[in-house]
Amino acid sequence: MSLSLGADIGGTNIKIGLVDENGKIVARKRLPTDSEASPGAVLEKVARTALKLIDTRSVRSFGVGIAGLVDPKDGFVFTSPNLPTWDRVPVKDILARLTRLPVFVANDANAVALGEWRFGAARGCVNVLCLTLGTGVGSGIIAENRLLLGKNGYAGELGHTVIFRNGAPCPCGNRGCLERYVGAQAIVDRCRRLLRIQKRRIAATRNQLTLFGDKGEQLSSLFDLINYDYRRLTTREIGLAARQGDKIALQTIEETGYLLGLGIYNAVMTLDPELIILGGGVSRLGAPLLRAVQQMVNRHLYGYNRQLKIVLSRLVDDAGILGASQLFQLYPEEY
């Protein structure tokens, strides 16, 4: 049995898995990242954990996906939004020295796309756009059966395409970036705004309606889910309320889907993919989000007999590990 290691290094957690040739994770480990620690300390912890997973088994390579600007050829992480102390870190060289394995490094969204293409919803497809929706928006592109990296390895930064001129400021330095409107925090902020508007509206009309014995508009079920504490609101509660038919939760998701669909539409007109995959934690909003994105894209799409499907990820949390384990395929001359 041929085995490869894959690691998904995030700002909060690190997921490492031992993967066979069929995409089965035969052993795995999850550990906290400690994003304030030095890159060397984090990578030493990754290497120790990886070697324990291997034990006495033979492993062909170690692939690592990390959010940020990554040089996949030399294995440098130039900067990472989730790892503020990482600046021009030679991840490939450090892990190769610590593990004595061939190491391959890529942007985490590219690793996710590779995982979906090899083992998930994109199996058998030729042209695919895979989105990772979470704190930000990552994307990976399969073009003509190849992972598209671009000249500098930065291809697929859909989250930092601009959808609003002079829009909300983004940590990347620009304004109006897509991820400022469809990232997890933006979704929560949108829902809080709608909840506050509803609460004021109900309070303003309560006395008038009481005169006529009319109970009027019902408070969103989200208030009970968060115990009337806006700070407790996350996309998890929004998704749960939406599945129960809550109007505020559904409106939040519909507005998010519209904006996400706008960014996706622009990508579709540029790349002409046959499949778009929505993955990452925000994709757990599920069918309402998928439906809103599909409606937005289909409303504006043109092109004779265009073939395009938009689906939710099949691999979800495992996509990064699985894709990272296959990074050796990108550079067969080095393996």
C-alpha cells in the first residue's frame, strides 16, 4: 500500500493525515497551531507529529497546505493572514530536514482543489473552480486537468478580487474585496444588523398592534439560540436557524449568496469551468447558500449550451489533508 502524508496548517488548528492511494485517511492527528509561536517551533511540532503517525510505515512524501502567499516551487511561505509571524519561511527546507522526506508546499486552497479533484466532487472533471469559504475566501483552479498556479504561484485569489469600488477595507490593503462581504465575520455582521433592525421594528409597532389584538411579527429564532447575546452569534447558529425556516437567517444567507454569486459569475466568465465546488466552514450553511449562489450565477450567465454545475464539497474538512498528500504529483521530476 502506497502512503503519503498531508498536512493542513491553519491559524487555529493543524490537521495531519496519512493517506493511501485511494484517498483513505488511515491515520490522523489534530493539534493546536499556536499562531503566535515562531514558525520554527510550529514546524518542529508538525514534524514530530508526522513522524509519530508514520511509525514504521514507508511514506513516499509529505505535502503541506498553508493559507497565504506560497511559492510552491521553492516551498517558501512569504506571508500568511492566519500566521502573523510567518514571513519568508522556508517551510519545505525545514520540514525536509526534520522528517527526511520529500516535502511539497502549496497554498491551502490549491491543496483543497487538488483533493476534490482527485478524491471528491470533481473526480473525472477537466475544468474546476473550488472555493474554500471561511474566515476569508480561498480558491483553487483545475484547468485542462492541471492545477493552475500562475507565474508566481498566486493564481486563484478570488477572495481578493474587488466587487465594490471604495468598499470595505481589506487586510490585503485594497477595498471592496469579495471576502470582506462573504467571509464568516461578514456573514455574522450582516445577520446581527438584520436582527437589530427586526428588534427595533417589532418594538416600534408593538403598542399599535396590541390595540387590535394582533401579535404581529415574530422574533427570529436566532434570539433564543444565542440567548439574546449578539456576541454568541456564529455561522453555525445561522445555518441551524435557516434549516428551521427562520426568515432572518435565510435573508442573511440569500444576501451572502448573491454577493458570492457575483464573484463566482466573474470567475465563470473568465475560466469557463464545468464545475464549481463550495467548501470550507461557511459551506455548512448548506442548501440555502447553494441555492442563492446558483440563482445569482444563472440569472446573469450567458453562452450557448453552457455546461456548469455548482455543488457543495463532499470532502469538507478532509479536502486539505487529501489534496496536500497529492502535491508530489505536481513535481514528478523532484520526486
